[in-house]
Amino acid sequence: MATMMQDEQQLAERAARRDHTAFATLYSHYVEKIYRYIYYKVSNHAEAEDLCEQVFLKAWEAIDRYTWHGYPFSSWLYRLAHNLVVDHYRTQRETLPINDAVLSFEEGLDPDQYLARSIASNELRAAIEQLTGEQRQVVCLKFILGYDNAEIALLMKKKEGAIRALQFRALRNLQQLLEKEGQAADLFTAFALPVTA
């Protein structure tokens, strides 16, 4: 895990010196996650693609002002994406359908608040709210924001095995809660959540 953060730090620092190759590597690593986040907000593939492209253009324009603070490079990208989505709705004269928290770990991302505001299904939201705080965090980071277990371990300052255990317990508890309501199969499928054995 330390190597992954060190590699990302080196890439980010090289990119901040306008190294095209380093920025391209960061782009390749994060473009799908940023696109997924934006699509979740705008529900339109063409708009999400345009906004995602704008995020990386703005990131490149401002990259020489970027400073590594020990958090994933994506926290900065998510903040740019959030601001562009807000601007997008402002120019469309529409209200943002999900009034989410700004996604920046250095500014205190609260996955509980973000998850609660991001899930469209009242049944799933109600079930998620019954999970422990750490289980909610793992569900948000893994299934909404698309982080892998190693990245989540870094963000939550836990071992990767502990993240896997939290994820398993969270999904098992969600499945049990939703089965009581007769919703498990439909909601797990709709949100692409793995069903536990």
C-alpha cells in the first residue's frame, strides 16, 4: 500500500512539473471513476463524457498549482468534478438533484453524508443507514466512488484484510435488511452490488 501511495505521489509531483507522461498515467487510472461519479450526478452519458473531459482539462490547466498532501490524487479530481457539476446545473438553471458533500479527503469527506444523499432508492438508503459507520464508508467508497480495497485501506487507515471483512459484513447485513422488505434481489441487481452467500 505504501508503494502505491509513493508511486502516486511521484506521478502527481512529476505531473505538477508538467510531465505529460505522468499526467497521462494519472488520467488512465482515474478517468473511469471520475466519469462514473459525474454520470451518477447527471444521468446522461454525453453530458457526463463532456464534463469528465472538462475535469481533466481543468486539472491539466491547474496542475502546476497542485500540491501533494498525502491523499489520493483523486480527491482533487473529485473536487473539480463536483464544482463542474454544480456549474453545469447552474448554467442549465436547474437545481442539483443531489445536494452532496464536496468530495475532498483533505477537506473532510464524510462518506456517510455523501452516501445518504447519493442513493436514489429509499429502501436501500434506509438499509444502509442501519449499517455501522465504517460499513457505510466502505459501501460508499467501493460501490459508489469505485475505489478498490487497497485504496480504501489507505483512505480509512486500515489493513486491506480489515476492509474486505467490513465489506463482507456490510453486504451481508444489507442483504438481510433488504430481504426483510422483500427488496434484496431487485436492489442488489439495480445497484450492481454483489450478493453474499
